[in-house]
Amino acid sequence: MNGDELAGVVDLFGGLTRAELHDALAELAFKRGEDFDRDAADEDVAAALRAYALVAVEAADERVLVPGPVAFPELPERASDLPHIMDVEPRDVPRDDLASAVRSRLEDEAADADPGSDRARYLVDVTYDAEAWAPVDLGDVRASLTED
């Protein structure tokens, strides 16, 4: 499943823990008559996190995944029934918490990225998306990613 589809699933609830997301993906697989491959789901989630299609945030004393700044959430086939199937209350993650989470992660990645590398250029793009997505100024992070 691609990052936008994963973002669509978590967006149905405002955010999901990783276990809840696994349950949702297992339900989707069942509804489609497919087998749920937990390892493949973990790889898809990891890719979505790396791409910033999903962001992990601490909210109400639990770590939840929310649609990230580069996501264009889309519902996978048969996903619209998930809120009626799953016993998960909708979450409302404050925008300031999202801003803090993405800033922290981008700062960590910027510290390890080689300025001018493909990853650094990608992260620069993410900083612009993040500024439109949450109340955060990432000019300093951008500068650290483009230093020569």
C-alpha cells in the first residue's frame, strides 16, 4: 500500500497507533479476500514514514501515526467502512504537536544528511510542505540542508 493510501486510512480516524493501523490493514485485506502480510505492511509504513507521508506524534500519552506533510490522503478500496468496523475513537491531534514532531524529525535527519545529496534535496522540499501543513518555520533546517 502506498503512503497516500496509508495516510487515507489514518486520516479516517485523525490518527492511529501502529497496532490500530495493522488492525485496519488486516480488516481491509479480509474485506478484499486477501491475506494480510504484516511484514509487507511494516515495510509500507516504514517507507511512508521515511517519505513524510506519515508522521509519528505523541498524542494523549500514546504514539500515533497521522497523515504527513507530503501526503495526499486517498482511501483504498473498501476503507470507508473501517470507522464502523473498528472500535477506535477519532483523534484530534493539535497542529502544534504536529509541528513539533516534524521539526524534531527534520532536525535529526538534517544533522545526518550530506548537504546537496538527493536526501537533503528531498528534505528541503519536505520543509516547504511542512510549513504549509503545520505552524512551523523550518528556514534554519533548510539552511543546514543546503550548506556547502
